[in-house]
Amino acid sequence: MTPLPRELDVRPLLRNGGEPFQAIMQAVMDLHPGQALRLLATFRPAPLFDVMASRGFSHEAREIGDGDWEVVFTPALTAPAEVISSNARQPEAWPEPGRHLDLVDLDPPEPMVRILATAEKMKPGEVMFVLLAREPLFLFPELIKRGHQWAGNFDDTGETFRMLIRIGQLKDKADA
């Protein structure tokens, strides 16, 4: 039986000048397998459509009155394809991982803390392999900010997110 859609109303946050992206991504991470997300917003959140599509969700959007919108994001029947950081170049050609972290049993933010701490101990070009209980949406921008590249996907069960992280070099450190 498919679970009922989770509802997230970000209209109060938007009306107070807030940014709802983190709340939306947290709601996505908290969805049960196969569960849809019903989002209520003060505008048609078109930029979110591509973000959600990259995570395997289709969408239906409709105006519900007074300029407000309802968008239902429905997960695809199959897990989304591999996601790759915008700065990643040919992950298939990266060296074999030198470090392996199984963080499936840890609750956020501990996996992110451990991944970033491990990355600090590695040399540029080295690769680590990580297993996680969910797609680490908040980790992705932190890795990019630190100059690292990543590629990942869910296993066949859709329950474990597998990730390769190639250690990069910050530009200011590269010049030193």
C-alpha cells in the first residue's frame, strides 16, 4: 500500500521572508519509500522541479487561488540514476577507493561530520567510498565548497546510498 503524501506548507515561511529550500529537502529525506510530497507555496516553484527530477520525482503543479500553488512530487517507480557533482570529471576513471566508510546506522549530522573529517586527512586525488542510509543532500554543497567531487546512487533496494568522493584541493591552498 502506498503511503499518503506528506504535506509541507511553506507559505508562512515565504510570507515572512524565509528560504524554504532546507525545509523542503529535509521533508524529502524524511519521506518513506514510495511516498509523495505535497508542497504548498506562494508561487510556482519551477526551479525546484529540476532538483526533484534529479532525485527521481515527477511533479504536478496547480494554482489553488490567491497566487498560491500546490505541487505534488511523486517518486518514480525505480530509483533515480546516478547523481554526479557539477565539478566531477569522469568518475569511472577515478582510482580505486583507499578508504571505506559504512555510515548506514548513523543519524544526521554524524555521517556528514565523519565524511568531512575523513576527507581532511586524505590527499588530493584520493577516493573514499561511503555507504549511507539516505541521500546526503546537505553534504553535497559542502563537498563542492571544499573542492571535492562526488558521484553516487542508491543500491538496487533503494535503501542504501552509495557514494564515491574524490578529494580535491581548494584554490587558495593550491596556490600556496
